[in-house]
Amino acid sequence: MAHKISKRSDISVFRVLDFLRIANERERAGDDIIHMEAGQPSDGAPWPVIAHAKHLLDTDPKMGYTEATGMPALKERIVQWYHDHYSIDITTDQVTINIGASGGFLFSFLTVFEEGDKVALAAPGYPAYRNILIALGLKPVEIQTTDETNYQPTAELLEQLDEDIDGLIIASPSNPAGTVLTPNELKAVVEWCEKKGVRLISDELYHGVVFDGEVESVLKYTNNAIVVNSFSKYFAMTGWRLGWTVTPPEVTARMKCLAESMFVAPPTLAQHMALKVFDHTEILDTYVQRYKKNLEILKTELPKAGITKISDVKGSFYLYADIGHITDNTEEYCMRMLDDIKVAVTPGIDFDTVHGNKTIRISFAGSTDDVIEACKRIQNWGHNQRKANAG
């Protein structure tokens, strides 16, 4: 008799990581791969933060457990961050340090939703939202967005839902499109959720990586929302796996209980590094300037390869492109691109199961030299493809 396997683990493959794995295998085999598939800065934590970590390992190698919800000093520093950057006052009773933003999403969904609840999210959107919801026995309700709605779930789109929902996930700046909700749009979404009694979860991972104006936290408009953030994006500590949530105090108390039993505590060394990284935002801001330069290069050069329908990127380090005039199978297209010119990008089917076969996501978090070289390869490849098709 076959042994049982749970249905909740029957979720889609995370193609971003699949393409990263394949690209890494090719790179180890000697291929000159340009990585534009994964959402991680090519520069890691600022060097003073790494030096601090080395010092701590030399002087206090024990690195024992911290409190389950994180070091008090780190939570206090996050409280200060919200005061300084958003003019928003929160308390340490609202902050939980998690194992990456992924841990924050897991805890958030577990604390505020019951099995069978319906949670809406934009398509295209981060695929792990959908997969975690399914694994927890929740029902994702996808809101189909387009470039005309800036790939965001506006209040107007929410009004058009044909079923009641218990929660809504928003992301501004978004992954994969890099688009944002304007202050008025964000306020309207908050008001809709308050009116309907819908729990709002705001993915604010890409705050800090903003190129055009400021992006507001949902906390400006409500005390009922859950904010999920991370040290992986603006703070460039991707592999150290640390994030945080800001929640109503009664939710934080539930998260504490979950954290104690699921993970015991967040990684101690990473927490010390996170506390230090707040002192070196001037270095992090130079990373953001490079991302902005990379974006401008892509916006100029990609149309020369026939990639013209590009999302209105205001932040993050992604752009989302509709290439339906080139292919209706971007998974195959991305694999050919990797095979032929050693450039790794991600097919849109990861982010949108309905229309993603005609879209791709390009990460521009790498070096400017890599972006320039990738554009050259893509232009030459596109020219050769068109020539071959014409022949």
C-alpha cells in the first residue's frame, strides 16, 4: 500500500528558483551566464556590516537563541525607522522579527485567516503568496490586472469581485512589475478593506528601492493592516534570511506563540547584522542609484530588440514585459534565451497563470556592465531570430 502524501504540498514549482538552479548549473559547467532571473542584489550587505559580523564571531562565537520575536534592540531600531522615514509611530509590541519575509507571510496567514478563507491577490504577483495560501488550506482569489491598471489591484477592481473575500494582499512597489499604488489609490484600497472588514496585508519589501517619488506605508492609513518587510531587498542581506512584520498587538502575541514552536528564534548573527545595517544606508542608497541607471539602460535598449511593452517601473529592481507579439510560450522562450545567449530571465507564467505565457520578468539588480552586455546579446539574438523567421 502506498504511503500518504498530503494534498496541501501539491503546489506549483517556483520557476524563478528553477531557472536560478538551471542557470547556476550552466555557470558551474563554464557558461558565461548573466543572471537577470532572481530578485537579489548583486552586492551583498555593506562591508562594515560584514566586518561587524566577523568581529562578533571572533568575540562571541556562541550565538545563542534570542527572544522568539527577535532582539529588543533590533525591534527598537525598526520602530525608529518608521518614525524617521514615514513619520509613523509604532511600538515594539507591534514588531516581530521573522526568518525572511517568507516567515512573515506564513505567520501572517496563520494568525488572521481560518482554513477555507478567501484571500485576494493581484495577478501578476509574487507566486509564493499563492503557494503558501494553498499549502495552508486557504483559497487564493486572483484579480487579473493589466498595464492599464498598472498591474495593481485598485479599489475599482476590488468592487468588481464576484465573491466575498476575507483578506487582500497588496505589494507596492510590486514584484514582478515594479509599479506602485499612488497615495490616493492606496488610501482607497484601505478604505474599501475597512468598509468590508477585509484583512489587508501589505508587502513592503521593496520600500527604499524607489526611483520616482516616495512610496507610503499602509500604516499611514490604518492600524488594522499587517505589513511584511525584509532585510533582503533594500538592505541587501538576501541570504541571511531575515525579515519583520508590523501588526496589531493582538496579532503580534499570536505570532510569538507560533514563532516559539515553529522556529524558536530568528538567526542571531543575522539580527546583529541587521541592527548594524541601519547605520550604513548611504552605501545602500548607492545600490539604488545603480538599479535606477540599469533600468534606464533597459528602457532604452530593450525596444531595439522588439521588447516595447514594459511596465511603468517606479521601484523594486524588476520590469515586466509583454512580449505576446514575439511568443505565446515564454517558458520555452526563456529557456532558448538561456541556451542561445546565456542570459537568464524569468517567464511570466510564474506570476500570472492566465496571461503569463506572453510575459517575462527581468531583474536589473546586477552590475551595470552585465545589463549592458545582456542588452547586446538580446538585441543580436532578436535580430537573428527575426532574420531566421523572415527566411
